[in-house]
Amino acid sequence: MLCDANGIPLRFLLSGGNASDINYAQPLLDGAHVPTQHGRPRKRCKWLLADKGYDCEALRKYFDRYRMQPVIPLRTMKRKPRPGLPRLFDKPKYAQRNIIERMFGWLKENRRIGTRYDKLAKSFSAMVSLACSLRRLRQLISYRA
């Protein structure tokens, strides 16, 4: 699941229950369109916040290629030292990762999605799309004065 800084879902991909999320990170980011205030949506984001599960060298090279700034904590496992400058980790920026966690919490409030009553991936994907659309509409049509 990919969301913007306001917790609005931008794109999601379904994967198998036993598949690693890191295998779906690049296809998810390739199809993303980040809305902007003016003009056409951007294809790439400036910052990408993720947890330790997304810390791999292939994904970091992908970020470097598209000039995205990853905010991913390093895994605690021992590694070979890499030549060059060490990767910096922006802790205050990483604190904003709770936005995606809150978005998942909101998504799972929908009982049909949280317990996955649907057997087919197609119907489950349709329900997630509907819930994400409702979230976006709620943000667009705000009742605040």
C-alpha cells in the first residue's frame, strides 16, 4: 500500500500471504502517481518512508536511480562495510511513518476488509478499492467550514 502525506491511499497491490513485501515494492512504486497542487501528477515521490523490512541494497539502488530519499532504518544484522559515505537516517522524518499505520488501522475498521470475508482476490481488491475511494472522497468533500 502506498499513501501520501495525508494518509490518502494512492495505490495498492495484492500479494500472497507468504510472499515478502519487498518483492512488490518496485512494481508498486513504478505505477504510482503522486498528486500535486498544480499540473500533472508526479511519477516519483521525494521521500519514501518504510520500515526495516524494506532495507535491501537493490531497493536503495532503485531510490538512487530515481533520486528518491529513502527514510528506512538499517537492519541490525551484521553487514560488510560499503565503500563511500554511510546512509543517513532522518529520525524526525521517520516519525511520520505513523500516517501509513493509521491508514491501515482505518482500512481494517471496515469489517469485511479486516477479516477478509472474500475468497477471491478480485472481489477483495474491489472492496479495498472502494474503501480507498471513500477515503479520498471524504478528504475532498470535507464538511469543515
